[in-house]
Amino acid sequence: MNQLLKKHCLLVLAATSLVVGCGPADSSLVLMPVDDILPSDGRSGTTIKVMAWFRDEPVSDIQVTLTASAGVFTERNRREISVRLAGGEAIAEWKAPYDDNGKMFLGSVEFTASYTDPNRMKQEAKAIVEIVEPPPIDGSSFRFWCSASNVQRATSSSGPVHVPCTVEARDINGNNVPVDNIRFGFMTETGRMDFDRHGELEWVLTPGEIPEQVEPFGDAASGEPRWNDQAAGVIRNPRDGIATLVVHAHGRPSGNLDPLHGEPFVDVNDNGEWDPGEEYYDANQNGQYDGPTGSTEDRRIWRWAKIMVTGPISETAAENASGLSLWDTAGQSRQNIQITRGANASIGLLLIDENLNPVASHPGNTPDEVRLTYSPRDVVSPSNQSLTADTMGLTFEQQTGRILGGSGRSGYLQGSHTYFFRVFNNRDADDEDGPVRWSIDSVEVRRVPRPGGSSVTERLDGHELPMGYLQ
């Protein structure tokens, strides 16, 4: 070992971040991480550098074993790898440990380098990297949303549903914090948060996965809409179709994040409050859910998103639901609609699934279609047969997740989620007995679940369908 290396060995032994193996005078080994302090943020790592000499000459074509007490070497995603020396040096890339559910690893990670020198003597060197708490997320910049608010239920024929989602945040120093590599923790009522092949975050719902069934709020007279599904043995209501998604991170609450001071939880019944049995993130690991405290100190902060999962259009639900008005026609019915010659009527359709929620539609290059079958056919013609809305039917308070239902049940079925048709009487003359009576015989909905996917056609000809009204 030359005098410079001997001096270096003595100096480095006094430091905690680097140790040099000082074996027999013929050999020397140095292990040196580029960074000796890293944040526990799920994405940070460092380059581990190894240098070796034998009789004052760089060592080449010899394997050095590198091990880490935690984290992984990215080349093989393992804690132990071998690197080959060239010109006395070799490097390896290492990623700091991080739990998939967002829990931080804090503490020391020990690295060891070892090899057998030309004298067949084992040489070893060690180094330490400290993993520290990262700068907290700035609560005022924390955002989480998904690209669709209402999606069609996944089936074996349609395959999984993929909904792109976005997490946007900056730390308190103003640096952007990416979501890749599970920088944040996620919880979902159903489905899972994942990354697609391009590394973009998405929510994935596979066939058979649906939101949890919950009890309706209030009584049948003044509470939310409901109907007794005897075949399934449940009382269905709109919240049965709502999936809650949660993202959480180490952060500092500020501004409009204040309503979410409690620990993160999956609000299955969508009442904006934690209820026993609902999944939560035990941030302080005390074995119980801790609600809002009003503290503005660094802690686990979170955001949620709501996605409605809707199935096929249901005739049974509309016929049996309490609290829903079907045809408001001022004395006319779907089978007895009168329009004088040259006049027209506006028809509103509210197509709902078994949970009384507006069915998912798919705007864009392949909009869904709604067709009316009516008789007599030479009397009327719809002016618009496109179903293009992408709506939920329910509105939520932005911060807490509580349903904004207005007064009584009116907030659940909103006019903006109704599909309108203008129907004209194009006859040259009325019958002697007055305006021709005509009826809607059925409704046919053609939906394309996703670009390039096969279309799904649903035909409804029940007594009370479609839901809607005349103007």
C-alpha cells in the first residue's frame, strides 16, 4: 500500500460514512457510496463505487461481491451482486428501501465489499448510508384525481377496466415529487392502484370486482332512493356503486387540506367520516384509528377520489325503487303520448343500473347511442340519438367526501344527467278523433366500453322503462 492510501485509510476510519479495508501491505480495498445520506422517499438511490489496488497497481478482471443490509442493487433487484473490477474500479447502482404501502425506512444501511486478492487473502471494506425522513409534502399542492368519474363494470367479455389517475405534489422546498416507484401509499375500496407499461399511474378493476354494498341512509320516505333486491338479498341504493380511492404521503397540512386531519381511511359508506370496520392507515401504529386533532405538524396527509362503477341498465330497479319519479307527463303515459300535427315534445331519459345510478357512457370518437323504438313509426322521429355524457349522478364535497344531496333525495338524480330527445309529429293531418296517440315500445343502448373494444347492446322493453319525462 502506498503512503497516500495508508493516509487515506487512517482518515476514512475516523468517518462513519466510509470504511477502508486495510489488509496486508500488498492489498487495499475502498468502498465509497457517492451519497452517504438519502431521503426515504421510494425513489432515491446512489452509486456504490469500489476501488482496489495490489502492490500499488489497480486490480482488473477480479470479481468483487457487494452486499447491502437493506434496499436493492438495481441491476438485479437483489441485496447482493458481483461486479468486475476494471482499471481498479467498479460501480453499482443501489436503490434505498421503501415499503410498497408508503411506510418509510429510517436508519442506517451497511454495505460490504469483499474479494480475494492475488495473494489469496480475503479483503473486505464497509460503508454506511443513512436513510432520513424526506421533506414533507406541501399540503396545499397535494392533488389526486382520475380521468373518469363513471365506468362500466368489468366483465369477462370486456376485460379489466383501466382508468388513468394522477397524483400531483411538491415538497415544502418547492420540488416536484413524482409518483413512480410507489412514492405514495394507496388504499382502494375495490380494484387496485398500479402502473401501466409506460409507468403511468392507473386504477385497475378486474371482472367480478365491485364496490361494497352499504346500508341506505335515512328511511324509505325521506332518505335516499332504494329498492329491495330480493334475489340478491340486499336493499340497493346509489352508494353501492361508488368506489373510494385514497392516496397518502408524509406531509405538512395547509390551507384546504385541514378537513382531513385524521388518519387516512377508505370511506366505504361515503359519509365523510371513519366508521368501525373501514380500512385505515395507522400512521402512528397505536392499533386504533385516530381522527382529526387540528394539528398542523408534519404527519400523514391524504386525498381521495370517487369513481362510480355502473352495470347494465336495470328495468327491475326502476320499477321497484322508492323515491324515484318515472314519467312526469301531466296525465300522459309512455304508451299514450299525444302530439298534435306539426308539434313536438321533449323526452328526457334517465337510464339507471341496479344501484339507481346513471349508466356509464363513453364520449369521444365512438360515442354511445340510444335508440327509441316507437309506434306508429310514421308519427315521430327522435332528433338526437347519442349518449355522450360521462357523469356520476352523485356530487361530493371536495374535501370530505360527503354527498351533496340538496334537500331530500333530489341530489341523487340530477337533471344534467338526463339524455334529451326532441320528438316531432310529422303527419300531414291528424286523425278525425284528434292527435295520434303513440308510445315508446323499447329503448336500445349501444355502448363501446373502450377504444377498439367490442360494443355492448342492451335492449329494454319493460313496462315502466325508460325512466324519464315529457315536456
